Amino acid sequence: MSASSLPPQIPGDPSLPSTPEEIASLIALGEEDSKYLVEDFFRNPEKTAFQISPGGQYVAWLGLYERRQNIFVQEIGSGAKAIRVTSETERDISGYLWGSGTRLVYIKDSGGDENYRLFATDFDGGNPSDLTPYEGVRIDIIDELKDNQDEIIIGMNANNPELFDPYLLNIHTGEAKQLASNDNPAEPITAWMTDHEGALRIAVKLRDGINTVLMYRDSEEDAFREVLTTDFRVTVQPLFFDFDNGSTVFVTSNLGRDKAVVVRFDMARGEEFGEIIFEHPKVDVSNLSWSRKRKVLTSVLYSFEKRHRHYLDSQTRELYESLEQQLGDAEVFVVSTNTDEDKFIVRTFSDRTLGKYYYYDRTTDALTELADISPWLHSEDMADMQPISYQSRDGLTIYGYLTLPPGRNPQQLPVVINPHGGPWARDSWGFNPEAQLLASRGYAVLQMNFRGSTGFGRAFWEASFGQWGRCMQDDITDGVQWLIARGIADPARIAIYGGSYGGYATLAGVTFTPDLYACAIDYVGVSNLFTFMTTIPPYWKPLLEMMYTMVGHPEKDREAMQSASPVFYTDRITAPLFVAQGANDPRVNIDESDQIVRSLRERGVDVPYLVKYNEGHGFRNEENRFEFYKTMLGFLRGKMG
């Protein structure tokens, strides 16, 4: 691809990406007879993301128009034909909701820039509207206002790209009324929360960049007052108000403890009270569900090796037991309900299938299948995702998942090590198309929740601070050694692949443990901790002091940050490397990938480099996903067989 063939003023260095011919040669290398194609694992579903309307009369979903995900609506039980109500062709719709009984609201960005704009349309496709026609502005939804048929509350950084102000937005006219000001960059408000009537009554701000200040007011006529100030390592996360809309809120909290629990919190007094609603000895609890109609707590979800549900309400238990009896062994989740809570959208899934959507009428106990998300993939051909654990060299228990290729003796296998992004996130059990694709080609896949992965308590998270490329990387290396010691991995055929922080871990792996990996794939990964810190999106800048604590300060920790930045040590890289990047990535700037490719190329090392100029932090357009994973397979086959 030559510079003259690209549009002007494109991000990155246009001389670096591999030519289409070079990418095509890798794709050809990976082609082989297989029951399933790359497209089978990564194509957009024909129907997904079902939601029922508040009145229970209509069902909406994301379906395909010109291979892009658009909104469709159909009247339930009428036999009427489905109506396509949007016509997006450049990019999939990122998400949608029923703004009222007859109007849908949806978001999308441009080319992966994550500056999400808000649009609306009637359920029959009429009266389409761009509700937030602002360039370079990002929209977040604060409250859907389910009892309000005309408005929602959004956060918008139109006044200052670093700060989000709350607005009451009319979903018919686009009229926006600012509800409060977030005009103090020294103490930015990072979160807003409403009560059950939609009144804005809780705000969370940062002080000195590292202290979290919980603020509260009795009504919107009152000023916010400070309730509790904690170091950012302490979590007191408001979930929702108690049902009388008083001063009690339900929170997840690790105040004075290691694992977060669900408990009541009195905003007037600034303290927890009453018995803990739910806790788990090994993992944080961050979810609490409730019935909007009956005003009762219903259940808690938590994730350990798999997802588990703890019931707080007999009706909810009976509902799930009835569904599970009808649907067999699959994991079952209610994903949408009408206002009367007698009609539901139900989804199933497992580690071997993306599952199905169903419509369930509780009054008749009738369950109707709506869609099989990926009927072209047969669960009996897919691989099991096995929960595993191993010990790190300094004694931590690392939990993870091992996917083995079906029908193969699990000894001396080629392996792909796949650390997750974030890094303050976690891998969970379920259907993973990347792992399934690789397993279908004979590779074992190891995913691990290295230290810093969320959900395993405060101490486990804090153990990652300042440990990029160090103990966090050791946890990944220890997982590789665990596989080798058990004879599962062929030591000569181990690859590492990851996206975002996983891309950083990939680069760190081939830089700091160069003899461990046969090859590596870096997908939108960080290569230079200094430049990464200076190219983050503006709305991350209020969090910089936290990032300095968690990753490193560019002045105080300069030596440590340099020693953890792979770009400065490319002379150590001996394993072949493939790099992929979205040019519009707002989180990991394209320069992160350009730097590592340029450095290796200057040393005479050939690095296949795939850049997509209509993508951001990961490839959303399915044709780009197809090209990336086909290239990956060709690269792996050429380097590991």
C-alpha cells in the first residue's frame, strides 16, 4: 500500500503497513480444508441483542442490512412481517434501547473513534433523528428513565472534552437541558446517579487525582454535599437507591475488607449499615438485580470459575427453575422484560455455543424460540473451555481457562497463550470465538487472569501496581511453564497473542522472555509506556494520577517505565511478530504499533503489519475481522505449522 493510495492526513505512518499482496500471501498460507471457515466464527449474527418493548407488544433486535447490524422490530404474535427501522451501512450500530413504548434510541461512532452519537427512530422507522449532532463529542447514557416516555439523561463532554455534564435529552426533538455543572477540572465529577424517579442525587468526584469523593443531596433543589472520601483503591460503588427513594442506597463495597460485598449504605450518615446482603470468600460481588414492578431485590450474579446466581426472591427462583427445566443444561439469563414483568426475552449460552434467544410468556408458561445466534456452528464440534488454576512463582493462585483442540491427544500440542486486555478486567467462562477458531486448527489456548485482573479482591488487584512487564508478565510466563510441565505444550511451538493490554503483554513476552515463544501477534497493543500516557483520550486525563500509581509516573518512575517498554529493547526480539492496528484507535494510538514496527524494520526484521483506516480499538467491521484472523492463521501456520 503506497502513501499516494491513501487519503490525506491519515493517522500513523502510511509507509509502514504491509501491502495487500503481502497480507494476501499470509492468508493463502493459512488456507486449509476445514469444516468451519474463519467467517463462521466471526460473521455478524443474522439476529441478536433482542429486547422487548415496555408494553410487551413488540420485540426488537439487531439484524443484517448490507452486512451491518441494524435495528429490526416485529409485533409479537401477530404474524406481521419484521420492519427494518435503521439503514446504517458504514458501521454496526453499537447499542440500542427502547426509549419509550414506540421509540428506539441507538448509538454509533465513526470509524472506531468511540465518540458515540445518539440517534432515535420510531418503531416503524419513522421520524429518524440525530439527537446529538456534535463532532468530536462523546455521549454516555446515565439513566434510561424507563417511566418517562419522552426523555433520557445522558452525559456529554461538549463543554470540555475531559469532563461529562449531565443533560435531560428529549428523544423526539433532541432538546437538551443541562442538569448540573462539571466545571472544575481540579475536582472532576466522574459519575452521576439518579434515584427511582430520575432525580440526579449522587455524584462521584476525584480529589488530587487519587481520592474518590462520594457526594449526595436529598433533592435536586439541594446542593451536593460530601459524604465519604476514600483512596481510589477503596470501592464504595452505588448501584441504586432503596425503593423508598430515601437516603439508603445499595452498594458494592470493599470498605475495610479485601473482597467487595453487596450491602446497604446510608448516604446521610456516610456509612454501611445492616447485614451484608451477599458476599463470596474468593471473588468480588458487583451485581445486584431487582424487580422494578414489585420493588424487591431478586438475585446476585457473581463470577468465579463460571457465573453463579444467588437468589434473594422466591418468584425469581421459580422463574429461572422453570426456564432451566425447559432449556436443559445451558446457562440461562433473562435479558429483557416488559413493564408488567410477565413477558421476557431469555438467552442461553455455554462454552460451546453462543446460544439462542427465546420469548417467554409467564402467564401461559409458553417459550418460543426467536433465533439461534450461530446455527452454522455445531456445539458437538466445538471445544470445552476448562477452568484451571496454577501457582505463580511468588505464591499467588492464578485462575484461568484452557481450551484444547477436540479429538487430539492433549500432549505436546502447539499452544497460543492469550492474555486479556484491560489489564483491569478479567477473562470469563463462555463461548470465545478466538479460542474456538484456534482449537479448530489444532491449537490449545490458555487464558489466564494474571494479577491485576478484576474480581479477585483488592490485594490481587493492587499486586499489579507498577508491575507491567514484571510480576504481571511473570504470571503469564508461569502459565506457560505450567503447560510445559504437564506435557500439554510443545515447548518449541508456543505462540503469544493478545489485544490492548494483551498486545502489550505479547510484546513484553517476546522482549523479556525471548526464548519462550515461537512467534507472536500484537493486536492494538501498547509498546511505549511514555507515549501511551500522552496519547490517551481526553476523557481519561482526569484519571492520569491513578494511572501513574497503577502503571508508573513518567518522571518519578522513568527508569522503571523505560525498562518495561518493549520498544526500547527490540534488539532482544527473536520471535517472528505480526502486528495489527486500527488507525482511529482513541485508547492505544496507532503510533504505539508504528513505533514497534519501525524499530524492527530499521534492524532489518520483516514485520507483517495490518492497519485498517476505518477501525479503532479492535476491528468491528466483519470484513476486517475476517482479514485479520485469516492473516493470523497464515502467520501461525508459517511459524509453528
